[in-house]
Amino acid sequence: MSVLELVRPDLRGLRGYSSARLEAGEAGLLLNANEAPDSGVPGAGLHRYPQPQPAALVSALARTYGVRPEQVLVGRGSDEAVDLLTRALCRAGQDRVLICPPTFGMYQVCAAVQGAAVDSVPLQAEQGFALDFAALRAAVTPTTRIVWLCSPNNPTGGELPRAQVLEFVADMAGRALVVIDEAYGEFGDAPSYAGELERFPHLAVLRTLSKAYGLAGARIGSLLAHPELIALLRRLMAPYPLPTPCVDAALTALAAQPRVDAWVSQCVQERERVYTSLRLLPGVRQVWPSAANFVAFRVDEATTTWRGLAARGVVVRDVSHYLGLAGALRVSMGWPAHNDAFLDALRNVLTTPVRGVADPQTETGVA
Ligand SMILES: *Cc1c(COP(=O)(O)O)cnc(C)c1O
């Protein structure tokens, strides 16, 4: 069965916009795209529209992720792939997606924008946020189009058990697209699910340069999937999604893999150090093991603690409103000195009486 059978019937035959750059390439005297003859920023070469999917970037990403170039769609962050997949597969008012909260918020936001219903199989908070795969199977309906799995998961940091994920993917053949979001894959030990794409046409993997590669500002993310699905999404997507300076930045970062590897191993060391330090801090009730570049932990009063940290100049994420995460905060790993500053500030907040006059800063104006 073709993966295109999971795509909205009205989009399967869409031809897409034929851009000047696609029609004629970049050779010759280019008078075909209503561009200016010179760059608005002298010397920057920005007067030309970029390639929709620059071949050099697509092949560098394919090499990095161990897939073929025709299995790669490059977008404005992997966020764009979440949106494109939702729009391409879900008919408004009819089709559904399945998520496992607490998890990354964009799966639900994109479903809401598209008018797709969201079904949830919560991770089991009491079992370290394990996933009940039997419940997940039971929640798949004939109109479920996408199952979003995030491993390592944001905001909890845990990884899903590989054997059970693969068994589930096998079960979903012809029924739903299973998307595994590996935004934090570089920080874990598990091999990428990209290696399984040849076996499963209904499997897709998300990767990004925003986290391990330090390029969140360049907005470069990848969808790895069956070539038929990639080709269809290229026709749906904006004609020139990737700004030239961002493409250049991505090529530079991908060519400096040893630098990325060094940061990832330092970050993993720091994560383990912060995990251990948090477990020893009085007032920290729980710390979840993480395979990502952040650590989630529980305190008695998340919002008060967040404010206390902010008043001391340290901004973490309050994730206490997520399902199963009451009292939880999430801290991203910085340089060792940053992490020390966080740990010192947290120790200070948790040992300072909230209503004490000793520290008038505790409650000052941080919204
Ligand atoms: C950060 C993040 C993304 C988004 O990454 P971009 O490529 O920057 O859009 C996707 N999924 C998860 C789980 C994330 O945490």
C-alpha cells in the first residue's frame, strides 16, 4: 500500500506552484523571477530567490541522518513539518491525531488549526511516564491519521522502549502515519528510527538543527519519510521556505560535526551532574532521568519557585500545567557555570522562607 493513501484524497493530485527557480534553475541571464539585478545588502547575493530545497543542504542532511536525499524535506524548523503533515493527512472535521501527553505542544496546536480532533493516551506519571502501548493501540480509530511519538520526550526527557515502538509501527501499516520526533535524538543513546524507514513506508522521523547544532535562530528542521510523501509535501509547502543566510548557516554547522559532538558529550555530562545535584537538594521532590538537553524536576510550589529563580536572574520553564507534571519545572543545560548558577539560585530559593523579610527580592515584579 502506498503511504499516499493516508493523505487527504483532495491533495493527492495537487500539482503545486511552479516557481521560476524550479522551472529554469540558476544558469544564464536570469530575467525570469522579477528579482533585482543587485543585492539590497551589497555583496550578500540576496537578490535571488533561493532554491526551494537546496541540493547541497538536502544531501548534507541526508548524510548526517543516514537516509537518501529523496527521503528528506527541509523546513522552517521541524515545527513546519508538524504543520505540513497535519494539513496533508487530516481532513478538517473528520480526521484525528493521537498524542501522548505530557508532550510537545505543537502537535495539538497544528491539529486545532487544521480542525482535526486530538485523542490522548497519557504517559503514566506514576511509572516514570511510561507509555501503555496496549492503550495506544486501542485508541487508534479508522479516522486516526497521525500518531505522534516523541523520544526523547519534551518536557519529561524519557525515551520510549524501542522494541515496543517498532512493534506498534508494524501494527499501524496502512492505518496511520507514525511520526517519531527526535528533536533531542543526539543527546540520547538510542539509534535513530530513520534506519527503519525502508521497512515502514508509514513511518516518519523529525530531526532539527535547533537543539544539538545550536541553530534555533536559523529555523532548519527535517522530516525524514517515504519519497512519495516527501514529494507531495514539497508541492504543498511555501515556494521558497528557506532563507539563503539560514541555508548557509546550516551548511557551516553540518560541516563542523566534531564541534557538535563535543557539545553533545559535554551537555550529557552536565545533564547527569545536574540530575545528581538536584536529587540531593532539599525541597526537590522528584527528578526525572533525561536523555535530552534538559532536566525536569518537581518542587512543592512550581510557580513560586519559578518566580524566585527569575528574581535571581535565572529563567527556567514552568511546565507545571502539563498533564501529570504538577509542581514541575524544566531547566535547559547551559555551560557548566550557567548550570552552577542555576543550582545555587535554586538552593537559595528553596531554603529562603517565602514570607521572610530576609529576602525582599523573592516576590518582586516578575510576571
Ligand atoms: C524544539 C522542539 C521541536 C521544534 O524544533 P524546531 O526545529 O526548532 O522547529 C520539535 N519537537 C520537539 C519535541 C521539540 O522540543
